[in-house]
Amino acid sequence: MQYPPIHFSSIKRVLPWLGMAAVLLGGAVGARSEAPPDTLREATLEERVADLEALVNHAAPDAVQRKSRVAVNAGDNAWLLTSAALVLMMTAPGLALFYGGLVRAKNVLSTMMHSLFLMGLMSVLWALYGYSVAFGEGTPFFGNPLRFFLLHGVGAAPNPDYAGTVPHQSFMLFQLMFAIIAPALISGAFAERIKFSAMVLFILLWGTFVYFPMAHMVWGKGGLFNWALGGRIPALDFAGGSVVHISSGVSALVCCLVLGKRLGHPSTPMPPHNVVFSLIGAGLLWVGWFGFNAGSALNAGGLASSAFAATHFASAAAALGWAGLEWILKGKPSALGAASGMVAGLVAITPAAGFVTPAASLLIGLVAGAVCYLAVSKLKAAFGYDDALDAFGVHGIGGTLGALLTGIFADPEVNPALVGVWKVRGTTVSLAGSVGQFFNQLVAVAFSWVLAIVATFLILKLVDKILGLRVSEEDETLGLDISQHGEEAYNH
């Protein structure tokens, strides 16, 4: 049941008391946290009440609309921290199990190690300069690496540019979890054949020159594609369709092309060593994705519920779409196929989750399941590349599809903020999105593809010159668990 919003204008007698509460609450929080930005001037009583109304209705005003010092909302903060933990769970154990089960037994630990190690590597880079490059105000392409260097100035007070009702530190932590899982997704393309040292150097450079700038361009203040905060080409990406999935999926394709095929591929069968691992991992990904998408609402209100619902229904429809098409074409639906379809749906709905209705999310998921199945089964076979764990087929193709469909199905009834932005940009608002918005989505997708291809290729060539990318044939035959880490999951 949907409850109507509360309108304080109808109870004017309590205005003085609400205004006093706003002043006292704002002062209590401000006394123990950072000073708010200069743009938050001393507000009138009516402006304070308007901001309080927005808080009660979980429609926190953005930096342009807000007139008063808005205090931290404990419910919003609890939800965002919970969502951060859910997204971290997606990398380990979720992605680690999903990918680990798909490789051969001699490479399971090395594959899982990629996800685990990147949790540490990306966290350190994020604290040093990654967050600052992504969310420090700078150029349309690159944030200021010194603005939040070593997380200086990232404390308990909200940053109203991004999330006005939670501590700046909570927002930073939530965004960190995206920075962790994005490069971990790429590891599915070069599994079973890359040197561990080369992987570490590659991800360090990729995070610096691909992920951090992409996060700034799409989500950072003044970023090229930021639809809400001054972007020159405003593109909709609610939770990371281009930032996470297109960038990692397309980079994965470049990786598998540059590294070449695994020894014996495709003549030697290389079946997954433990599909049960992969199914458990896929289930954890589905659960964690609610934090990924619904957490991106940055508050615990109606938009989070809408994104939660869209995420669930898209994933369900995609699982049926993949398994159904596999059933038709191959005669039998596989458990791994249903799980892969589920992930494809989650990927495709990521950019759209906070902008589309449940009905649209069902359609997006169904299309994504079918298209990603064809990419994995037909496209890969036609071109002969060895994308070991189908990172490109699921994330590159699914992310691209979802980003484009967002421009078609974005609905201002779901996210009213679209109305103001589209009117300011001179774009016609309709329930089916807009031609102008679809064009913006297309430009952002094309840019993401070009950046990922060019930067990834150059980084790989540099790493190959310094360290060499591939293990020796002897080490690959032996298995990366032993050759790279000196341990093995199973006794042979």
C-alpha cells in the first residue's frame, strides 16, 4: 500500500516548533562534525520546514534545492552502510564462488584470489587518491586527486553534493565497494592464464586510468555525463551500467584478445569443476545486488523500494529468458544457464533501476537474458575469442543493453527528479523517456567503449613489456594454484 506524502502546509500551527527543532538538530550535529559548505546559507523558517518535509517523505533535496543545514538521517545511514556490506559480499564470497566454480580444479584458488586480493588493493588505492579522482570536483573527465587525498575532509558531516542525509564517510565507503567489484569482474576473461603479478599491476593502472575517471564522469560533480550535477552530456546511470559493467566487460574482451586463448582451447574440453560453487555464488550476487541498486538511492525511502523491485523482477525475467531460449535451442535448460541469465538481468537493470517501473524492468530482464545468451553461445563462437568466464558476454553486452534501454524506459513518475532536469535541458518529457535522452545514452555508451578499449589495450601492452602477461606453458599446464601461489584446493 502506498501512503500519501505528508504536507506540512496544512498544519501551519506547528511551523514555529518545527523550525526550532530544525535549528537545534542542525546545531547539535554541526557542532560535532565538519562545517557545512558555504552554499548552505542561513535559511528562513519556511525553507527549513520544506527541507524537513522532504526528509520525512524520504525525498531529500539535492544541493541546488536545499536551503538549510540538513542533519544526518539515521535510517538513511543505516541503509547505506548495510548496502555497502551487501555490495562487498558480492565480490567475496559471491563473485569468488561464482567464478571459482567455473574454472578447472587446478585454477580455483588463483581465480578466487583475484577477487580477494582486489578487495585489499582497490581499498588502498581508493583511500590514497581514487575517491578524490572520482568525486573531487575537477574537470569533466577527471576529479582533483588532492581534494580528498588520504580521505582528508571525508568525515561525519554530509556532503550535500552527493548525499545530504548521510555522513560523507558513509557515501565514500558505499562507492568504494563498486570500485572493488568492477575490476574483479574483468578477471573472468583472463582466468587460468595470467601471471598474478601482471594482474596486480594491470588492475592498479586500470583502476587509475579507467574506473576512477569513469566514476567521476558519470557520478562526480561536474562530470561529463552527470545528469544531476552539471554534466555536459547528461546520461542516466543509476548504479553503474557504464561505470562498472560496460567498462569492465569491454575491458575483459580486450584482455582475452591480447592474452590469447588458453592452451588447448577450443579443442580440449574445459568444463566447470564445481557448478554448485557457481550457483551459490550466483545466489549471493542476487542478494547483494539489492545493496548495489537499491542502495544507490542513497536514502531509505520510496526510490530505494522502487530500485529494489526493478532489480528483483529484471533478474527473475532474465533467468527465464536465458533458460527458456537455451531450452528451445539446445533441448534442455541448464542450472548454470539460469544462473547466468539471472546475473545478466542484474547487469542490465543496474543503470535503469531507479528510473523504470516494474513492468519495464520485466521487459529489460527478459531481453537481457535472451541477448546475453546469444552473445555467449553464438557471438563468442563466431569470433573465436576465449572469454573464459563470459565477462564480456554478460557484463559488456548486458551493461550496454541496459544503458540504452534506460533512455527508452526512464519514467519521471518513478523518479520525479527527471522532470526538472529534462525541462532545464529543454528535453520533452514523456512516459516513454525521450529521443534526446536516448541519444545521450548512446553517446555515453560509445565513449565508455572507446575509453575501455584504448586504455585497456595500452595498459596491457605496458604491463607485458614490464612483467610479461602470461604464465609459461609449463605453469599453465600445472595450474595457477601451484605455479602462482604454491597451494592447491584439491589433492590430485
